[in-house]
Amino acid sequence: MKKLDKLIIKTFLGPFVATFFVTLFVLVMQFLWKYVDDLVGKGLDTIVIVQLIAYTSATLVTLALPLAVLLSSIMTFGNLGESFELVALKSSGISLLRFIRPLLAVCSIIGVLAFLFANYVIPVANLQAKSLLYDITNSKPAFNIKAGVFYKDIPGYTIKVAQKDKDNQTIHQVMIFDHQSGGGEKIILAEKGQMVLTANKRFLYFILDNGWRYEERGNRGYSAPADMVRLGFKKYSKAFDLSSFAFNRLNMDLFASNQQMLNIRQLDVAIDSLQKVENQFSKTVHAYVTTRFPFYKWKDTGWVATAPPLKVKNIEEMVPENRLRSVLERAEQSTRETVSALEQPTREFTDKHGLILMHKVEWQRKFTLAAACVVMFLIGAPLGSIIRKGGLGTPLVFAVIFFVIFNIFFMIGEKMARSGVMFTWSGMWLSNIVLLPIAAFLIYKAMNDSNLFNKEFYFRVYQKIKKFLQRFKKQPTI
């Protein structure tokens, strides 16, 4: 490796590392903003939040790498162009392709590492992140009784307090409705009380003062009326089980069969198994349809040419008038039964085929995002040498523009691949296919010292057009 190669690699690695972590941080913040309503108010421990962020960060690495490569390559070549180092290199006979060759090798290595990370690390991270997020979103909010609001999150109870003191423990005008099975309706009214939580947060005690208990006893709902019993108390303690509020983890094996939790080899096995199931289902449906609906016999319409000519024009001339209504009703009913019988196999086949497409899309994703690192570099390197602006301002603008283009075509291609409008390989590679001609165009312009982003160039072009128009206006009209 020559000194020039070492210089350009060192110049590139610093901005790449910085932009990668900044990009990853932005993507993680976007994720947290999306699920902030599911995370707030659940009383989650810090370790659970840290685990969720760590697993989510791992799943976003392959998406952050292309943007980091694009931004850092624009910054690297922009800085070199702004300091006229690119001009010096070109004047010494070193071409742009020779200059970007070491970084192309580095970005290819980054692409390979991105593929290995997507194949071996991201499936495990997806399994942990998706299962943890599912447990969080399905857990109950933390216990919090608000004044003047009926609280129903404790199973079997409805609680209302008219006022809570600032200590968050003293409550006034307490109403407790007990709906527990195995007895009549129970109501507890108290003037004031204290809420005491046990150390393990398993039970909550209401220590109530000066109140009444109302309870129905007897065969409620039968002919004999139930007895209403009222008991007064000076001090009464009521315990509530808060085990339903505890954060519990489900078995992660329930999520292990999802396509996002599989590597390339596991996806190949799953796709092969799903295709066998689909083929067997198609054979079963075909046998069912062809035996119950024998219209398949006339798939070849050549019999029409040999059939004797009909002397009637429509069915009304073939069926007697007194039986026409009955025949039409039977035909309509038979048609409805046929459509109803075929709708269920159609939906089932669509679901099975859609599951295969999702597995194929995930298979292609592991390669497309890795290849995007190289494509983004092929755009960023010539673009930086053309704009000749370093720092974070102008490179960030161009990086965001091209990354938005990449992301739009990536999402469109993925959606079309999932729906079967495009082949899975063409849909998932759509963004790279669109950007490759742009990269070739930018490389050509950079090698020929293009004025593509030079303000003076456009100003001179504008002045020439302006002079031409003025000269055209001054010509005498005949």
C-alpha cells in the first residue's frame, strides 16, 4: 500500500466513524419517537430500556451504514477539493479512479461486513428487540389513580377517589366497587385513607378511616330478594394484588419463526418448505375445483365451431315462461355458492404465497443493503470532488437528498415485491438500480472536471442566454 492510499483511507475513516454514530443515533431517536406512547407510563426498569435501545440499534446498523458511507465520502473528497489537493493530484497525473480505488476497496469490505452482520447478528437482535417490544406494548401502565376518575385497571375492582394530597398517598372520599366473582356486589365508602405499597410492589394496601361497607347476600337474581348488609368501620384495610402490572417476558420461541429472525440458510429452508406446502395446496384445490366444477372440460373453445347452430338467441326462448323465474333463481343461487366456495381457497392461497414473498424479500434485503454501501460511495466520491466543499453543511444537504431518493425507491420496491407486482429481486434491488446510472454520470463529470455545481458556470450560461435574447429582440422586423 502506497502512502497516498494510506492518506486517503485515514482521511476517510475519521468522518465515517463520526457520521455512522450520528446517523445511528438519529435512527434510534426516530424509533423511540414512534413508540414513545407505548414506553411512557409503564414503570419500566432502566435495564429494560437499555436492552431495547441496544437491540434496536443493532437492527438499524445496516440502514445507517449506507448513509454514513455517502456522507463521509462527500466530506472527504469535498475537503480535498476545497484545499486544492485534488487539483494537485490530477496535475501530477493521478486520475480520479486511481485515487478512489483504495476507498472503493474499504467500502467493499464494509459492504461484506454489513452482509455478515445482517446474516448473523441482526436476526438475533430482531428476535430480542421484537419480543421485548411486544412485551412492553402489551404490558399494563404503571399503577396510578387519578382524582375524580374511575380507575378500572385492577382486575375485578373499580376505584374512585375525590382528592389526592401532594404526598400521593393520602386520599379522600374513597369509593371501591368489588366485582369479584363468587359473591354479591360489594361497595366500600370511606372519608379518607392511605395508599401503602409493599416493598416488592406486589400488593397495594388501602388503609381506610371512617366508612361503610355495603354487601349483597343471598340468591341474587332468583325469585327471592337478596339481603343488603351495611357495616360501619373506623379502620379498615383492603389489599389489592398488583401482579398483573408486573413486566413479564413471553417465550421468545413464539417469534423465532418470523422471517426477520432468520439467516440466509434458515430462509432457504423456510422458503423451500413453504413452496412445498403451496404446491400441495394448489394440487388439492385444483382437484377440488375440477371435480366439483366441470367447466374445465370446455377450456378449449374449439367445440363451439363444431357445435350445431342454435336457433334461439337467449335463454328466455329456451325455458318456458312459467319456469323461467325458478330457473333464474336457481342459477343465481348456484353462482353465489360457487363464489363462496372459491373465496376461501383464494384467500388461503394468497396468504401462503404472500408469506413466501416476505421470506424472499428478507433474503434479498441482506444483500441489497450491503451493496448499497458501495453504490453510495460511488455517488459520494465524485460528488464531493465536484462540489469541492468540506465540513458538514453542504455535504449533509446532498447526502440527505440522495439518501431520501434511495429510501423512497427502496420502500417502493419492497412494497411492490411484497405484493407480487415485481419480482422480489427486482423490487429489492430497485434503489440500487436507479442510483447506479447516477453514480456513473457523476464519475464521468468528475473525471472531466465538470462545472455541475459551480455557480459561476451557471451565471455565465445565464449571461450568454441573456445577451442572445437581447440581440434577438434588437433585430428589425420585416
